[in-house]
Amino acid sequence: MRVLITGGGGFLGSHLSDAFIARGDEVYVLDTGSIIKVRHLLDSPGFHYVHDSIFNLELLDGLVAKADLIYHLAAVVGVEHYVADPYQTLNVNVNGTQNVLKAAYKYNKRVVFGSTSEVYGRNPKVPWSEHDDRVLGATSVDRWCYSTSKAVGEHFCFAYHKMGLPVVVLRFFNVYGPRLDRLDVGRVFTIFMGQLLRGADITVVGDGSQTRCFTYVTDAVKGMVQAGLKQEAVGEAINIGTEVETSILEFARLMIKLYGASKSKIKLVSQEEIYGSSYEDIPRRVPDTTKMRTLLGVTPKVSLEDGLRLTIDWFESEQQKG
Ligand code: UDP
């Protein structure tokens, strides 16, 4: 099978590429970014890296035409990006997604769209099943543009599905693992990891009682692969995550324990110090994973402790390589 992965040079895309290459499939990555996360695949005969954009319509058309399956993961993600550059977030996540769907529709190719648990916003009723409400703030607050951009992408997916295109929408819940982000930026793991390596204090926002359901990347990737293969998944939105809820304070303590040698201590900081005043944290983020288990046949297996150990080890060994 020939798989096209837009944004395949990113964290999820690089692990998804590993999975399809391991199955013996051919992978075409289309990405504007660096090859660093897929450089280990460059010698695999079935792996192709196309350093270009989903806004290059001619190129996109050619890649879609020869693909059997498309994963659309190219997007602006990460709080620091969507608060700093809402235009680019909306443009890439809405208009770029339309480009991919339009081309897929022309050739009738299945699209698996990478969406996010952010679409539920701050809905206080957890766990969230896929038909639960989206509860968001005002459009004058940039913080919500990422959630909205992904929700518009989902609407486009369902609109195309109505016109006959096979689409699957996946909503990821705090996936982590090797190659996540650069140290000190991006998501909470890489920020804490950078602090641990430097022996700096671990900046827990608020009182650390906010919770997340951390999902190890190999568990998420199993769900992603099945979303591309299983007929039952077509036309569905599916949460990809675990139901094990962990507070950020517990997460910080566990990282300190597993890292061992660090001099780091926990330091409670205000939200403004980390994100500025326009940000609003989500107090609890918990998926209902019934559809992941029943439609995709995937149950997450890796515990937070095991997954964190693997991830911490990976970041430590990368740091030692320099
Ligand atoms: N967080 C924290 N300290 C930091 C960075 C993040 O306590 O230095 C918290 C953040 O407030 C949030 C959680 O970690 O409650 C997860 O943040 P992340 O950006 O990884 O993902 P989110 O689930 O919020 O999209």
C-alpha cells in the first residue's frame, strides 16, 4: 500500500511512518519542516520525503493521485504557535485541510484527519464522548483559534463524507513519546524534561490539580493505523487516548522520580508567567475511549510510568549525543 502522510515529518507522523514502513508499505511524507524526526527512515527503500507544502496544489494533486491512503497531519500545533500567530494557524488548519480534502475527493482516496481533544474546549462534563458539546470562549481570545480551526477541519471532513469521501477523524489526547518536541518548548513533557536536564525547577502551572490523560505514542499509532484500514471507522470521529487521568503535579513528581539524579524541585507558577494573559488552561481533559476500543480494536497498553521511562531515556540519550 502507498500511504501519503502530510506533516509526516512531525512527532505523530514520524512514528506513523515507522509503523507503515515496518508493515512493508510505501510512505510518502509531505512536510515543510525538518527531516530530523524521520532521518532514520531515509535509507528505507519504501520511504520518500517530499519537502514541500500542502499549498503547492499541483504537487499535492500528484501525490494524492498515486496514494492509496492519506493521513492529513500537517497543521500548526502547540500553544506558543497558535497564540503567537493565529492567522497562520487558521490558514494552514482550515485552508490547508480543504486543499487535501479537495484533492482526495477528486481521486476518491480515504483521508484520516488528525484532530485534537482541544475541540471539546473546556466542557466540564468529563469523560468526553465523541458527540459531546464543544465549550469554547470568545473569538477575541486567540487561545481558541486552534480548537476552532480543527473543528472547521472536522466539519469539512464530514461534509466531504456526505458527498461520498471516506474520511476518519481522530482526536488525540496528550500523546507523548520520543521525538515529541524540542526540549524546553512545546508540550508539558518537553518543558519539564528540559528543566530536569538543566537541574532547573519544574514549573507546574497553578496548583497542578489540572489533569490530562497521557497517551504513549505507540498506543496512539496503533489506533491511527487501524483508522486507515478498518471499514467501521469511516465517517466517524474517534478519540485516541487513555482514560487514566493524571494531575500535572503527579506528572511532575513522576518525572522527577524516574529521572532520578535531578536537583530539580517543583515550583508552582501562575498561568500568566508561562502563557501570558490571553491563555486559559483546561482543568480536566478525559476521553471516553469506547469507540477506539470497539471500532478500531485498540486498547492502550503502555502505562504512564513505562512510557515516561522510555521517553526520558530517549531524550537523555539524544542530549548525550549532543
Ligand atoms: N503545564 C505546566 N507547566 C509548564 C507547561 C505546561 O504545568 O511549564 C501544564 C499546562 O498548564 C497544562 C498541562 O501542563 O495544564 C498540559 O499542557 P500541554 O501544553 O502539554 O498540553 P494541553 O493538554 O494543555 O494542550
